[in-house]
Amino acid sequence: MKQLLAFVGALLLIAAAPSLSAHHSFAAEFDANKPVALTGAVTKIEWTNPHIWVYLDVKDDRGAMQPWQCEGGAPNTLTRNGWSKDSIKMSEQVTIDGYLAKDGSKTCNLRTIKLPNGRTVFAGSSAPDAPKP
């Protein structure tokens, strides 16, 4: 019986390995010392596991449009926080507070999003100082 339980346990670990290795820590990709605030028009939303992505066009200091991509939390976490895939619509203006990517790209980790109706919602960030849902 012990051998059977050990075998089943090993199989479960092997089955879970791809999802565990696919997930990453906040500190591996984002810099908690580089907060960013972005306001722009939503161009695309990917509501998929393991993280949602919100894409938006943001005007830089010179008025040129810059495409940004922002990683949010897991869809399940956001749903439990009152979100749905329809909470944000294409071309809506949103304000994002987050943290810049370490690689220097126009990528951030979402902390909060201020929606067009004025409501600010937690976006599922795994940053150390992120609010807890």
C-alpha cells in the first residue's frame, strides 16, 4: 500500500511540474522599486491563464503613442475580486498603477486599474506591497 501511495504521489508531482515551472516570481521579471502610472486607451485584453494581459496605447512626454503590455493576476483571482472579461472594453481610457519590467521593455505588472466609471480595482499583482483582495 505504501508503494502504491508513493507511486501515485510521484505521478501527481510529475503532472504538476509543467504548471509549477511555467509560473514565475514577481521579482524575477519586475522591479518593485520602479513604480509606473500609465493612462491610455485599451487596445487588447487577453483573459487567459496563468495571467491576464491588458494592452494599451499611452502617450509619451512628446505626445507619441507608445504600446504597453501589462500583466495582471490570474482570471480566477480577478473574478473573485469582482472582475469579468467584460470589465474593460476596447478603446476605453484606463489608468494603471504597476511596476516596470526589469528588461526595459514597455511592460508592467498591474497593481491597480482605475476603470472609466472611476472605480479602482486590484489587478492581482504579486508584488510584495500589493493590496490583498
